[in-house]
Amino acid sequence: MLQTNGEKVFNVVNYLLLIVVALLALAPFLHVIAQSLSSHRAIVSGEVGLWPIEWNLLAYNEVVKDNAFWRSFYVSVLRTVLGTFVNVALASMLAYPLSRTYLKGRGPIMFIIVFSMMFNGGIIPTYLVVKSLNLINTFWAFIIPMAVGAFAVIVLKNFFQAVPEELEDSARMDGCSNVGILFRIFIPLSMPAIATMALFHAVAHWNAFFDAVLYIQNRNLFPLQVFLRELIQFNSTNASLMDNLERQMIANESLKAATLIAATVPILLVYPALQKYFIKGIMLGSVKG
């Protein structure tokens, strides 16, 4: 289809604006990478912009040797994997019955779920609930309080509703139970939505730090974001790093930048693994029983 001159001009301007916005969003990330790879002298003198000056990997070498970083990294990975699995599993199991029209009382249940999206008890009541469940200073304080997400339930419910009822009826005639129908029919046909919700929850778990500040005093349970918070806000590092002679040749900003990059790259690698589900898509309405 031929484009008019006005449409061509609009497309060019639109692409230019998108490129500018993308570069503005990418610039801070490039600056952090440049600082993590630059020398102490270059950083102190303010020469580092978007490109490393006097390349070196000393900061990354120190991060790799920091036991506190790896301990926090392990906690964050475990929290992200387990928390995301629990979120998606519970949301799917709640969304499936709510998507069936024959379920009595699903209207009030949906109202409660939507209500919980808009209103909550606040920090103090939530803390008291967590404390009454004996979750303070335990790993489960990261998982249980946010085990079910209302937004994920609503999205998955809408996807499940698009699955033809004929498929469910056929499965029941073959003797399939509700659990079998959910895991053999609804979840495979709703993988784009499930992958999207999994990515949202994974990013939320990886970036979360406020609940750790509220509920955790044991430093062995600090997730990576709390470790980064202390490193940046309080300028604290592992004592072994401070005593290292090589550490004296590394600027604090370079060490912080290297830690930030090491903490950011793992969650960035999650998207390519789920990308095919965003691109592929499934035309649920075209599925025939």
C-alpha cells in the first residue's frame, strides 16, 4: 500500500522520536557500565561519560570475590524462582474456576479480588499479620504475603474465558478431572498470558527490597537489592575488600557500578527466554473442539 507524503513524514518523525527516547533511557545504563570498566583516575577526574576510560576489570574482580554479594545473589535467585512459581501457580488455580460460568458466587469473589487491588490495610497491619504468622526473619516473609496477585488473576481469568467450552466438555467426557483440564488444556493454551505474568512477578521479586527492610534483620537473608541499597546509601563494603591492596586502586563509584551491573544482567537474561511467547501468541478464538 502506497503511503502519502504526510504519512511518510509522520513515520520519519515518529521513528526519530522513538530513537531519541530509547537513547535517553539507555544513556544512564551505559554510563554505569562505563564507570564499572574505568580506572580510578578517570572516574575521580570526571572523564567518564558513556564510554570507559582506561579499561580494567578490577571492580568486577572484587565483586566476584565478595562473599556477601554471592549470599545476597543466592537469596534473590531463590526468591525469584520460588516466588514466581507460587504466584503463577496460585493465580492459575484461582483464575480457572472464576472463568467458568457455572461457578456460583464468583461475582462476590471477583469483587473481593478487585477490591484488594485498590485498597490494602497499610504497612503496620500487614507487618502485624506477618509477625502473627511467625514469618519475621524467615525466607517465607518474601513469598507468602504476596503469594496471590489480583492483577494476574484477572488477566489469566480473561484468557481462560476465551478457551472454547467444547474443549472442556470433550475432556470431561474422556474422564479428565478439573486439575487435568487446567494443566492439560487451559495452561498450554494460555502460555502467552502465563509467561507475561511470570515475567512481571519475576521482575517484581528481583527488584523488591522494602519487604526485606521491614521483615528481615538477619543479614544472611538479605536479598541483592538490600545489599545494593547498603552499598550505595551507606557506602559500606565487605571488610575484606577494604583491606585488599588492590581495592585501593578502585574508585568506590566503580565498585558500586560493577555491583549494579552484576545485579541487573541476570534479570535481563530472563526476557529472551520468554520472548517467543510474546511473539508467538495463540488465537484462542480459532481453536476448535
